[in-house]
Amino acid sequence: MSEYKYYAVSYPMGTVRAIYRSVSTSPSDFGLHGLWRAKKDGSWSDSDADVEPLLNDFMRGDFDLVDDEITEEQANAYLSQWRSSGCWPGRE
């Protein structure tokens, strides 16, 4: 089992625009540490500019830890598809 949980963040019409991962913690600890956004170059960023949008969505109720969780395989499939197509859907 992965040490991370993966999340797909979508536009309102359902198109996935970003993949995040977090350390497996309780929901009350979400965002306090160990949260990263996938970047086009293959790295994962935990900069404030990269994680604050997700935390804002979470606080507004526009992101749900259960509904938006995906498997590691699904996350890797999205990332692979985006990289191979040359079309990165969200912020690079």
C-alpha cells in the first residue's frame, strides 16, 4: 500500500485539472503537512502557491477527501496521459 493518498481536482464540469498527493493522515490533519501538487516536469511541489488553492477549495467545501480520492494507479495514468499528449490541463 502506498504511503500517500492521491486526489483528482476537477473543474466544475468534471474535467480533472490537477493531481495532489498527501501523506496518509486523519481528515482533521489534512493540509497541515505533507501535501503536494503534481507538476508537468514530473516533480511534486509543496509550495504555498501550489497547495493553498486546494486548501481553499477544501475549506469552501468544493473539495472532498473521500469523493475526490483516486488510486495511485489512476493518478499515474492521468499524469502519463497529460505528459504524453503535451496538454497539461491546469497550472504548469
